[in-house]
Amino acid sequence: MDKRQRLKVAVQKSGRLTDNSLDLLVRCGLKYSRGKDQLMCYGENMPLDVLFVRDDDIPDLVQEDVCDLGIVGLNVVEEKRLALQARGNAALFEQIQLLDFGRCRLAIAAPDEASYASCSDLQGKRIATTYPHTLTRFLRERQVQAEVVTLSGAVEIAPRLGRADYICDLVSSGSTLLANRLREVETVLESQAMIIRTPVPLPDEKQEWVRRLSLRIDGVQQVKESKYIMLHAPRSALAEIKRLLPGSESPTVIPLESCEDKVAVHAVCRETVFWETLESLKSAGASAVLVLPVEKMLA
């Protein structure tokens, strides 16, 4: 295939989205080759190449049509969109699909020793962040006048260095805040990974692969927590068995050879299957219960 017809996907070079992004593409069928320290990997069985870049650069690379698609956090997309808006420009990249990883939040945190009751306590204070435009919008919407101190990194130590009274940074587990004697007081933005695409119309071949990739991603995400359950059950217990199967729509019921009073039940359960679930099924009369992972599914 002509190199111009190969999809180029921008992915975070290193960070919290890198492994999940690559794992998603692999689960969608991609086999790739990548040399040590190379900033690009080439799809061997799909016309798709992955570029490894700084996450802050992904919206620009997609908007400028250097890459066709980008996997990036909503926090980065929103900050870039607001930055362009502040300069009188519109964000041209298109947000096409949310992904089920990279969940975190942009939050304001206060030192443990500082009292905090509401947003009004931010009035006249200094807040350090690497997301100045998103934070500025948050403060403006709440009519709070505060000084936004823009830093390129190490935001969490700004209060101890005397550079700020509060910080605004990404939070997932909260362990970094705890280690720096900070506590979360306000949520500015809920974020997760997403796919953005170039504003430039794609050739038919590329567009078809974007469609297929999107379909495969849906199939992978639908079954992330799903399990395939097979069991035997008395016919008289079918109603209770169906009720106990978590997140199952309509299980398949199969007659058992030479056993009129029992059937086999097969079901895809879209919710987590706990040991308690299996114990409840057994108590209801189920036997020979087998739980298998579901790798992919197209609805």
C-alpha cells in the first residue's frame, strides 16, 4: 500500500496512557514492529503506523494533519482547545470516540494545614498549575479572582517553595497529593482517554480503516469486564438462574441429551462475576459452572 494511504496514529511517548493505548491497538488486531528507542512503530498486518510523541503535541499534530488520529486525554484536548480560543482560533480536530481508560480528574488541592470551605477561599490566592486555561475558565465561571501561576512541572511542591497557596493538577489515586501533604478540595475537570481525528477529509481507503478501527474498539471495550458463563441447571430453576446472571440480556438455553429435567445455559455477562455470584448460582441449583474471559465481540 502507498505510504500516503497508511493511517498515522499519535500516542503518548511515555506516561499513563502509553501502555493502555498500545494494548488497545493490539487487542484490535494490530501487530507491529518497533526498534529500541524508535519513535514510530509500523503495523505489519494493518495499514496503521504509531508515532510516539509528547501528549501536549498530539492535538497540534492531528489538527495540522501530520497524524490522522490521536489517542490523548480529555484534559490535554480541553486545555489546547481553550488555548486556541484565547488566541482567537478554533480547534479543528474532531473528538470521535471516548476510551475506557486514563480516567483521572484535574483538581485543586490545598495544603493539609490550610482551612478550606468553598471556592470563595480561593479569592486573591495564587494557584500553581500546568493547565492555566482550564483553571482560568473554572475560576471565571465561579467569579473568583485568583492569580494563576503557570508551571511546566513539579506543581505539587509549589506551596512548600512559597510559589503558590494552592495547586491545580491531575489526580488519579491521590497518592502524590498525600505524599506532599496536600488534599483535594475542588474538581475542575473529569478526564479520560479519547480519540481525535484530523479535520482534513480522508481518502476512502483511510476512512474505511478509521471505521473498522472504531468498530473494533467498540468490540474490545464492550467486553472488557465481560465473562462467558456456561452451566447446567434444572428447568425449574431457570427463572432464578437468569435473574442471578449479572448483566446478561437473554441467555441461550440448550436441552441436554437424555436429561429432560436439566438444560445447559450459556450467557455473556457484561458485569463483573464475583465468587458470590457463582455461589448464588450453585445455591439456586446450577452445576458444572464454567467462567471464561471474552476477548472481543461485535454486536
